[in-house]
Amino acid sequence: MPTTPALVSALRELGDRPAVVADGRAISGIGLLLGVSPPGGLPQALARRIAEHAALPPSAARAAEQRLRYWAGVLGAPPIRHTVLHPVTDLAVDLALATLLAGGTVHCGDPDQRPEQQLEAVATARATHLSLPSALLWRLSGQPGLAAHDLAALRLVLHVGPEPRQEDVYAAVDALGAVLAHVRAPDSNAEAADRRLRADAANASAAAWKYGIGVTAEQVHDFGAQLDRAVLAALLHTLQQNGVLTDPARGYPEAEVLAAAMVTPAQRPRVVRWLDALARHGLLTRHDGGAQGPVFHGRPGPDAAEVREAWRPAAETWADGLGPVAALDRVRRGALRLPRLITGQEAPRPDASPVRWAASRGFLGAALGALVRGTAEAHQGPGPLRVLELDAEGGEPAVARALATRPRPHTEHHSAPDGGRYDVVIASAGGGAVAGAGGPSAEDVPTLVRLLAPGGRLLLLAPTTEQLDLLITGDAHGLTARPAEQWRAALTAAGCPTVLTLPEDGHPMGLLGQRLFAARVD
């Protein structure tokens, strides 16, 4: 028979057992040899390729068999139940045929299904092997409900895409408990888009270099520690001057602390966040009080003079070229107003951005402007480049400058969604240019991503470390100890295969806890 002998032998060996499973329908090895055409893109492509083997000359048949044997060797020893979640490509077909050659069963998945459905399909098939695009793997491995699916049978995951980041690989291995094998997809549209984004990010970082002159990692680290100590001292002193949280032998229920400090209903969420932060940083001990809520144990804390002194080292380090004096003074004055604020004697003032934003804004603004300018200059679409800058009226001036200086006036700059899709969406976790004082949270990332056209970029300014000064002068709702991981996970889960951060890891400006995330969608 003029076909690939090994593949035919393997299909005959399968006999009436399932060879390909698609949409709940199983086609046997004999059925495939007889020309049964399963429904769906990949099953039909498999059927066509099997039929085409019959017409191959011997030399071409040997070459095809050699290629399939290579992939069969990658798959390893049976049993093989291989779920293919890759779009229909030559590689996907080769992987499926190699599975058949190795005596395994191919389960044709749907790469366009929701992640929960895909995970359920892998679990139901008791898949030992899974192949899929790298971007889809990162999305699946970051799914919150992953642990609910029984993936114990999974041994090997083949992911196809650009060179992966090691942190993505480690996270996927931990989540799936399987060996990962990367298959490079050269010259793909996705890889080309990744190269362009990485090149634009490198150019943007270079364009912002002057804003980091004279700033050292040691200086930034020292200031952060000094600022946090001063903030926590001010919060603890504000509460303890009301006669609570000073005796380590006595527990104070949350409600008793709020009552003793005469906290108004409007300010209770703020003070509850103080208690959480103080406990998280070891100045209080938190216990479960059952029906009465959390119970806190304290110890003698700083007096008024010690609180004032706590601000001195932070002020000295800040004044050594980090940022404007007014930014830190706003936090110090806010700390003095706290007793009157929480009791309603003084009205709340507008939320402010984190003090470290004042030090990082120049760098991040320049980088953001350069990224927007590079995207605009490279735009080759038939229509104008559509840019959505949420809250553009209070947005970053560098964006407006970048768009105004573009050689060709083929750019639409929007400040609010108009129902269409955008090539670039610019947002800040602080609303406009005020990072950390309101604006979208990690839960809003899917909504932002849905605003992007295929190939679009999301440029997001966001805090990447805990900003304790927001407990005094800003909106600290959702304040967490490790926000960088939350933002990256949210972007990946929302369908962004590539997520870069500026400044890059290790850069002193990055230690200020404010970053620019540059993500793209396929």
C-alpha cells in the first residue's frame, strides 16, 4: 500500500479502539483508514493527511515518517491520551499523527473555549499529554479554579510559542504538576509582535534614563523602610492615645478599638485597614475572636515625640534628590490630622497619590510617552491608530505630547470608550496620572483587555509594592503586600500572552514601587 507503513500499521493495531475523539464522538483507527471524516477543523485535517499518505512517493513517505517518529519520541512511552488544544496548523497535525503512530488517542480540544471548559475537557479525558500555544498555557495555569480539576494523569505539556519567561514556566509546572516542553514557533505573528514590544520597551527605558540619574537602590530601599516605619508609628500612636492596644496581656476586639477612638461610621473602613496593616507588619497581633470579630493585642508604642522623630530620617533621605519636599510634607501633615479626621472633627481631603509616585513619575511618564510614540510611528493599519487614555483630561502629559509630535496625523485620541476597539489603551491604577489614588483594580483588567483590538497594547501604570502612606493620604482600598504578582496574574489570565514591566527588574527606579506594565493581546 503506497502510504506511510508505520502509520498504517499503527492505525490497524488500534483497530476498533478510539483513535480520535472530537465533540464526544470517537473514530477508530480502522475508521480513519476507511476515510471516516470526523467533524471539526483538526479532525478533518487529520483525515485529509492520512488520506494524502496513500499518494506519497516512497521518498516523501519516508521523510514524513521520520518527522512523525521524532515527535512520537518527544511524546514518550504509552499510554498516551493526548489533548490537542492548538489551532489547526501543520505542527498540530504532526503532533496528532505522532500520537497515533505511538498507539495513543488524540482528543481534539477547542482553543476558543473558556478556560474552565478546557480544563474540564483535559480532566475528563484523563489526558496524559497536552499541547497548546504558550499563551493559552499561561492562562490555564493561572486559573483560580484549576485545583478543582483532576489533572493527576497529566505527564507532559508541549507549549508552542516564543521563548518563555522562566517565572511563567515555574508557575505552570507548579500549577499542573507536569513536565513542560517548549516548542519554538519561529516567524509567527505572535513572536514578531513580542519582538516589537520588547524593542519598544527597551527604547522607552532608554528614553527615560536621565530621570534615574543619581538615584541608587540603597537610597530607595532606605527611604521605603523609613517611610513605612513613620507611617505605622503614626497610625499606632493615633489609636493608642485613646487608651487601647497598649497592654500585651489584653485583647481588644475591633469594635472596642473603633469605639474607644470614637471613629465615625464613614471612617471605620479606613481604621480597619490600619489595624490590618499594623498586624501584617508585626506591631499588633491579630487573633480570631469568633462572633465578636478579630481581636488585637498590642504593646506600649511610640509617644508623640518619637512619632515626630520617626519622620526625620525619611525626610532627609527623600530630600537627597528623590522628590519634591511638598510630597512628603503632605503625608506628615496628614498624619497630624488623623485624630481629628477619624472622629469627624475634620473633613476628609481629596485622595493623594503615593509619595513615591512623585519620585517615579518623571521616569514612567517619559517611558510611557516613548512607548506611545513608538507604537504610533510603526502603525501600518488602513485606519488611524485608535488610542484610549482613560481620564485623559487628568492624564499623563507625555502621552499628549507623543501623539501631537507624530509626523502623520493618523491618530485618534479618546478619553472615554465609544463602543469600538482600540490599538492602545492607557490606564492608571490611580486614575489618570495619579497612581494609587483610585482608578481600576486588578479585577478590572479583563474589562480593559476587552477594549483592545487584535494585536493591541495595554499600557498600565500601577503600584507594584505596598504603599502604606495611602493609609494616611490616599485610597488604600485593596492595599496588598504583593500587588505586582496580582497585576501580572490578572493580565495573563485576561489573555495577554506577553507582559513586560518598566523599569526592568533590578533598576533602582523600580524599587519605588510604581511600574509601567506593557501587555499585548494576540
